[in-house]
Amino acid sequence: MSENKINRRDVCKSLLALGGIAIGGLAAKGQTPTPTPTPLPTDNVLQDQRIADAVKRGATMEEIAQLRESIASTPQEALRQLKTGNARFFGGLARRPELSAAERRAQILGQTPFAVILACSDSRVPTEIVFDQGLGTLFITRIAGNVVDLGTTGSIEYAVNHLKTHLVVVMGHEGCGAVKAALLPAADRARETPSIQALLNQIVPSVSKIPKIRDNKAKMREAVIANVRQQVFNIKKYPAIQAAMASNKIGVVGAYYEITSGAVDFFETDEELRVAQTNYNSCNWRSHLA
């Protein structure tokens, strides 16, 4: 829980630092603070102005496409963009970035996503909305349980090798049905179709290593984060990802999206991403998960 509190504190600090909430003298006067729009970074404002001017003068799609650059050029900048975007969403200040018709058409010629996100297929996890990003900024791969397999890895490697992405995020979420199913006894999982069983089998090893937890919500959070850590570990084993990390082209982090609050917690350091080693299957730990 301390890890969660620290991350939340960071989110709130980011929001306040961006000028997201006007507190000042209003609090002293007993008035309700009024949210104010989050200012755009200078580079983004200049780029948007150049594109707007090009559209007004009737620029071609090729010209417009050439004006749009990735909004982050390093792993650190990419992570900051995600954190501040989620801070806007979390604080009710989302901009819901939209493109003009000309800009949308120009994207036919190319894309410049700054981050690739491996997320769950769950309909309650709309990734662009959660990070308050518009068209063409995120390269998203979604699969139940946000598991790493050949298909999802191929998608991630394509974004890393051929697009201007600088960050890979494996994001789990509160109340994940795939993780919940992976916690069930093997006999219950065997009732599912072979394809679903194969999917769950990629999650079972990670949730088998969580300790005995009585509180159901805390247990589920621990299981989801354990799966995120395992999938981050899995993606880091691929040579193409290792090479990109070694050259500092990309960073690889984990994340947990809390549906009830809208906040995303990030796991960035080696310690935060460390995969548990103890296997609680040998202790009949599933009897404590009823």
C-alpha cells in the first residue's frame, strides 16, 4: 500500500505543478477551487500552430504529415507525457485531443506514436482516454491479461524498430477478469476452451507467487501487479527489446490502472519490477483465496 500512496502523491504533485487546480486564495476564502486548463508544452503549441497555419493555406497531406513530429524524443519524456496526461484525466481536466479533418487524412501517410502500450482487452480500459492522448500518439496492443506472446511481441517490436516510440508500457488494471480466472483451481480452468486455457496458462505462473492475502481487493491488486511484473520480465528477454534498451532508445515499465479512481501507478525501478521467486503452490495457498 505504501507504494500505491507514493505513486498517488506523485500524480497529485504533477497535476498541481501543471497548474491543474487553482487553490491559492480561494481555499482561504472558503470558495470551491475551480479547475483551470492544463497548459500545453511550448513545443506542442508551436507544432499545433504550424499545422493550423498549413491547413489554412491549403497545404497538401504530405506537407501536413511532415510537420507532425513525435511529442517525445526520449524514454523519460515519453513517460512524463503519459504521467501528465493521466493526471489530467484523473483530475477531471482531460483535453480529449482531436485532429482536424486535414490532419486525420494526413495520418494516412505515416504515424509518430511516442509510446507503445501492452494493455488488457477489457472494455473499461480505454487506453488513449486514460492517458488523455489523441490520434497517432500511442501504439496500442490489447490482449486479455496483457500477456506477452509472439503476436503481442511482434507488435511491440514493430513499434520499437519502425516507429518513433521511446517507451514500452505493460499495463494491468483493477478487477482484471483474466487474472481472476488464473487464480482459480486448475479443475475450474479446465472447463474453459483450449484457447482460453492457453491464455490463462501464461498468467498462472506469476499469480502462483503472491502471498496469502485475505482481503479480496488487495489480493486482486497484488495478483494483477505480479502479472505485470512477469510480463515486463518476459518482454525484456527478447533480443530486439534488449538492444533498444541498451542504446537508450526505449524504456520498459509496468503500470496499474485503477478503474475506480482513474489513476495509473507506474513501476519503473528494478526493485518495483522485481518478480517474486517464492511459489506458494507448494503451501496450498489457494485455499486462502476463496
